[in-house]
Amino acid sequence: MDSKLDFRSLVGESRSQVYLLWAVLTGVGYAATHLYQQQLINVLWLVVSIIGLGFMSKVMPMRVTQMKKIYLAWLVPITCGIAVSVSVFYIDTLAVLIGYLGAFWLVVQSVGFFWNGVVDPPSKWYFIVAGVNLAAGILCFMIDALEPIQYLVAAAVTVWSMLMLWIYRTS
């Protein structure tokens, strides 16, 4: 990376726009979830996911095989994550996750970041943010004091992750 940032590329390229949109969407979504931890919040996350994935499909040249792979790196984990997030309220064996959905989503995101890194080299920053998301998710599962603020932790970690990718993968 050059020592001088090209701010036009930081906001003008589709990749940068995707990172910024997801930073805003996830930051708002996790903050809202911290304030409203009810089953109905899944509707907000469904809307957030549709907006984010819809925007990605609009700005990414989906005829290019690599772009399809990047898109799938997020479509599959997000879809599976939503299915689990809804299922925890209906399947008794999954109900244990209700109190840890913020931590669960950090782990889901780590899968998406890692998979994205596999299909979109150079991978270093994807792997770094995947590791940070995974570590934060595990810590939220293991440290009782983090459970009440897990959505704020998820907001901070996710926004940081997207901003790191915005800076280091765009310029």
C-alpha cells in the first residue's frame, strides 16, 4: 500500500462501497439488537442482509467467476446464520444459543471473511479480520461479563473489520 491514500478509490470503487455499506448496516444492526433483544429483531437482520447482499449483487460483475465466488462466500454463511438465528426460537436443542447470538454471528462472520480470503487474494487482511471475529466470538461465549454486551462487541469488531478491509483492500 502506498503511504498516500487515494480517497477517490476509497469511496468510488464498488469494493469500497460494499465495505462501507456493510460497516454501516452491521453497526446499526448490532446496536439495535443490543437495545432490542427479541425474536422480532430477526426481521431487521433479514432486511439488513437483503440490502447488503442485494447491493453486492448489483455492483459486482456477477458474470465474472471470482465475483460469484466472493458473493457465495457471504451468501452461504449469512443464509445459514439467519436460518440458525430463527431456528433457535423454535428448536429446543438450539435454544441454548438464544443468549449468545451476537457471539454466534461473530463466528459466522469469521467464516465469511476466511472464505472471502480464500477466493479473493491477497488474503492477509481477510484472514486477520476472520481471526479477530473468531476470537471475539469465542471470548463472548466464554467470558460471562461479555454476554450482556456481546452485540456491542460484535458492532465494534464488525465495523473495525469492514473499515480495515476498506482501507487495506481498496487502496
